[in-house]
Amino acid sequence: MDWDDEIDARGLLCPLPVLRARKRLLALPEGAVLRVLADDPAAVVDMPHFCAEAGHLLLRASEEAGATAWLIRRGPGRGA
């Protein structure tokens, strides 16, 4: 699957991966796909929770080189 933008948040600790994803999603149009790479163990819980709360669609999470790669489709959001 292709994506429109990407954030490499490897090495960042909670809550920075989610905060960076939130900021980037605000700048993208509805329906755009953001890829986020993070290796913080807390992000495994935080990223799906953020998507559900903000109205974004978590398309996929997969392991990639010691990190988790999320594909998130921007929804209409509730404050993104």
C-alpha cells in the first residue's frame, strides 16, 4: 500500500510519536495516508487509541526492522 507522507519517530518516547502523528495529520487532507515508524513500546497501545479517539482509520500495523510501522488514513477527525 502506498502512503502520502511519513514520520520516522524511532528513538522518540511517549507521547512524542503520537504528538508528531497528530500534527502531521492536521496538515494532510482527509483521506490521505500517513506512515509512522516508532520503536517506543508504549506506541503499540497509544497509536491505535489515538486513531480511535481522533477519528482516523488505522489501516495496518506491521513490524519492520525493530520498529512498528503504522498506516493511518486521515479521517474527518475530532480535532485530528
